[in-house]
Amino acid sequence: LIVVQDPVVRNASTAAVKHGGRAEAELVVPQLVTILNDAAMDDYGSCEQQELARTSTLDVLCHLCGVPDSEGSPYLDFALATAVFGLASDSDRSHLVRKRSFEIISRLCHTTTMLQELVDRGIAVAALSAISALLPATREHADVSCPIAAATVEHCASVLLLIAASPVERDRLVEAHPEVIGLLVAVLERGSQEAAAEAAGALWNLAATLAIGERIGCTPGVIPALTRTLAPSNCLTARLQAVGALRNLAIVDANKYRIIAARATEALVQICCDRAALLGDSGVETVLPPANGQQSSITGSRRSRGGRGGGRGRARAQQAAEASAAPRNLGSLASAEYTQLTIKAGATLRILASLPQVQVECGSGPLLAALVRLAHLDPDASVVRQACGIILALSFCPGNRSNLIQAGAIPALLAQLGPMAAMAHHAHGESCLVSCAGALWNFASKNASEWTGTDLARGIAMLVRLLDSPRIEVVSRAAGALRCLAAQEPNRGLIVAWRGLPKLLRCIAQGQAIAQCLGTLYLIATSSDFANRRAILSSGALPVLAVVMRTREDENLQFAVSTLAALSGVASLDMADCVSRSDLFRLLHWSKGANAAAVRHDAARIAQILTWSQLPHAHDQPTSPCSPALDRLPLQ
């Protein structure tokens, strides 16, 4: 009855078949495929009646291919793929028939076996041909003059997106059809908003392969077109797919400069600033709903495949629900999709900020204050992670460090160290810990005088805590920050008070961040406060330093000898049990490295203070009861 002439009967029958459910669909689809047969169409009368039967049948099939849990269903078989592929690849068919056929194909392509079958049949060629023939001259024509043709272009771009999601198929697609990149750019510029979103998603997936990313970057007009797609006037889906494509393209060094030349950084900065403007001052999100930062409505609507890509296309039902709450063209700033847009924009900025010119450019605008707000107040862990990463990248520029500190970057980073340390086993937590500790190291290296008293007390406590991290990247950055802060006398007492000495010695014994830890110990050993120097001795530093002095020949040797020399005045008897005469004789004649003179000088200071006549008879070996354990310390 779905192919009869009576519109009332046809519409009622169509609605009933559509809502029959999956079990009924397994029985209905084979009959619908039979109707699509050209031979069977002779039973439906005139050409007009046959066209009506085809469109009604395709309409029902399109619905059945999109029901929940339909992917991989038995009724989505090769017979259906064959029937709709024949209609889609036939340029003589009407726009409506081809539109429905490509829409069904785009849904079939979510199944791996179907994707492979359709690619082997040549669906990429059919999609590219349809785009070339139907793409309008301007976007205004796409939205007004021929909406059916515009929708067909959208579905064809969706097919290309899904082909590009497969690492193997994307390589074959670009090699066999190099014109695909140029056509996708044309869809970005002239297609409908929905078609532009699909084209940007296809470029996102294609750029997941570095070689293809280089090829895309060299294609004229690609990066400027993606940059224009980031404008707030475009739909949110298109903006998200475009920023994802830019993120993958930015991994290639040559593309970084092309992205900068296209002024994409301005659009990326604006996205982050818009997000930061929504955050309340109290740290409680007043506009944004709670979000987990893991998946957007796009990626959640379709099964994701592929590498770093993953833009998925049209999630019509979910987008319609969002549109009822917030106007789509106004950005839908309160949606989970906009959260993903902010995350991808931050990831792209983080990559670009490795270039000095981007560091300078971003440091002179409103981005610094926005990043601090995002790092401090945003409820989404992924947004916070990207904000901290950008702060780290920008802090390598000397001119940005003071501005970031004035904007409140140190309290914002310290506020994240506690929660992130608790989830250090999670990838987001590890990455954020590395970024926070690295930025604090940069702030401490040249700008320690700008830290407030509260920041110093809290910062040293958190940095000492980070020395317990299982990741060497976190430990080395925390130890480096402590070494810089220890250059100021009051901070040395704070490190001792927060029980940092045992952790520094443990890191040295385990071979972690030896230079930074030894440098911190040396500064504390030269403290004017006698209690700090005694604290080093009571922490068991002498045996560890003696082992370093005996086994190292790099800059760490000088740190160890200088620390022992600084402590020799208050620990001569204890040092006599740990330092052998042969080690001192070796160092008194040391000639390796640029610091050889300093090593000889400090060794002479130690020899002067020690009373050799009181040393044990076997001078060449340590006689401390713990000497066997010292010899087994895992110092490399």
C-alpha cells in the first residue's frame, strides 16, 4: 500500500511500516528491495507512478536504516546495497531518488562490511560525480533554489567522511581520486551548512594521516576555507569539524605557518574567550550544564572509526533537541557540542603555541585571562587540561610570564594540582599534571619574586607532593621548580618544613631528576639557617651524596661535591664515615669537564676539614654500617 496513488492510504501505510520495529523490518526490507527493481516497476503504471513508488519505497528504507541498533542488522544486506547503489550512481534519476539513495548509502557505510562492499563497487566515484554535478554556485543557491540537490551533496560528503574514517580506505581514496580534496573545499565554500559540516569532517578524517595532512595543507584554499568555517555565523557542527581538521593539520610543521597566515588563531582564541565568558566568578558554572568532556553529541550519534579524526556528521535528532534550547546559528554555547569545540580549539592552539610568533601574538590579547578562568573554573576536565597546556606553552615566552602571573595563573594551576594528582592514573590527569608542573617551573625560573606569600606556601607544598608521582616528567618539572624557588632563602625553610628533603633524596637514589634534586639540596645546604643544614644531615643525605660522588662524572658530580663541601663544616665526623680517601684523591686531580676547577676546589675544602688521622685503617672503602646498602643503590 505504500506505492498506491491514494495519498491518504499511502501516507498511513508508510507511517505504519516505518514504526513497525526491527523485527518487522527484517521481513519488510526484502520486499522493499524487490519494489526497487526496474523489472518490478512495470507493474506500477506510468513513469510518474513508478517514480512515486520509488520515492515512497526509498523513504521507508531510509527510515529503517536509521532505527536504533540497526547497524549490522541482517536486513541491511548486499541486496539492499546493490539496489540503492544502482539508483545513486544513475545520473538520469531524479534529484529526490538520488538524494534518498545516497542517504541510505551513508547509513549503510557505518557497517564495516557494507563500507568495504560499497567502496569496491565504486561509491566514491559516484559521490564525487554527484558533488561535481549538483554543487551550486553559491551557498545561497544551496539553501534556496535547489534544497534537494543541496541535501544530495550533503549525503555524498557524508559518504566521503565515512570512507575517510578508515585508515586503509582514506589512503586509497586520495591516491585514486586526488581531486577529492578540492571538491571538499568547494563544498565547504558553496554547499549548505550541513554539507559544509560533512566536508569538514571528511577533511578531519583525511588529515589523520600525516602524509595526507601534508597534501591537504599544500592544496590552495583548504586552510582559509576551514578558517572561514570557524565563524560564529556557521552552524556549530561545521565549526567543530573544521577545528578538528585544523588540529590534525597543525601537527605538520609546514601547516602551522599556513594556519597562522590564514589568521585562524584569532578564531581559535575567540572560541576560548567565549567559553570563559560563561563561567561564574565563584567557580560554580552558571550557564554551562555539567559535562564530562569525553564525547560530543556528534561523536556520540554515530559509531566512530578512524585515527585522530572522528567527526561524524549529522546527528539530526539530537541537534533538533539542542536547537529547541539554544539557537543553532548563535553558537549553542551551553551545549556539550560547544564544549567539544572549545576542547579542539584549545588543542589546536596548544600545538600552534610551540611557535614563538604565536606565543607573542596570544600574549598581547585577552586570551591569557580567558585561559586562567578556564583552568580555574571550568567544570569540564578536558577543557581544563587544554587550558593548562596552552598556559605552559605560552609561559616559555618571557613577556607572557608576568602577564600570566598577574592574571592569576599560579593560583589557577595550584587549584588543579590537587584534583589531578588524585587522578594521576588517568590520561587527562597525567597530562594536566605535566602541564601545571612545567608552567610553575617556568614561572619560578625567572619570576619567583612575583609569587605572593600564599602562592609560595601552597606552591611549595604541592610541588613537594608531586615528587611522589610515578611519572618522571612530573617529578623532573616539580624538582626543577623547587630548585628555582630555593634560590630565595625563605623558600628553603618551606621546602624543609614540608618534608621535601626525604623525597629529594629518594629521587636521587632512584635516578630521577638528579640534577634538579641535587641543585635544590645544594641551595638548602648553603642556607644561612643552621637548622636547614642540620635537617639535610638528619635526612640521611651524606651516604646518598657520597654514592653520587663516587659513581657520577657529569654535572651531578659537581653538585654532590659542592653540597658535601657546604655541609663539611657541620658534619665532619659523619662525613668521615661516608667519604673515602681514594675518592677525595681522585677529585683533587679531577680534569674532566668545564667545571673541573670547581670540583677540585670543593674537594680540597672537604679534605681540609676532615681529620685524616681519625679515619679507619681501611680508608679506601666506606665503613658506615649502611655501606653495603649504599653500594646497591640503583644509581645509573
